[in-house]
Amino acid sequence: RLQIQLENVLVAGDSASDAEMFLLHGVKGVVVENALPELRSLVEMPGVFFAPSPMAAGVLEGLHYFGVIAEVPAMDALPTPESVRSIS
């Protein structure tokens, strides 16, 4: 509906349910450090960046890598996996 070219789309994820987004031809992708093994296997694909940080910090690193943002904000202000309570 929006007619956005896939070359202008950046996806990010950490689990198998995110994998299909990475398989769209032309998209760029960010796999974060805390990604599950089934998604980590996609980092060999062209246009996929493996971020050395987890969660939002990794997404920000990917945004920087692909030139969407000029610099990565200070990481101490971002949540870590240990600081996030799981929802059950």
C-alpha cells in the first residue's frame, strides 16, 4: 500500500518468527547479539549485519552500520537482557 521499495527497508530481529522478514529480496537486516540460533544462521546472507550488542543497543548499532543514524547513543542508557523482566 505504501509502495516502499524493499531496498529502503531495514528489518531487525532476534527469533525464528522474524526470519521471513530477512528473506525478502532487497531488504537490509540487523540480527542482534541475543538472537536465537535459527536467526543467527541468516547473518551469512548479503545485506545482513550481526550486531555485537543485544536488544535495542544492537538495533541502534545496525542503524548506524547502514547509515540511518550518524552515531550510536550511549549504551548505558539502554536496557540489557538482565534488566528486562520476562513477561509470562
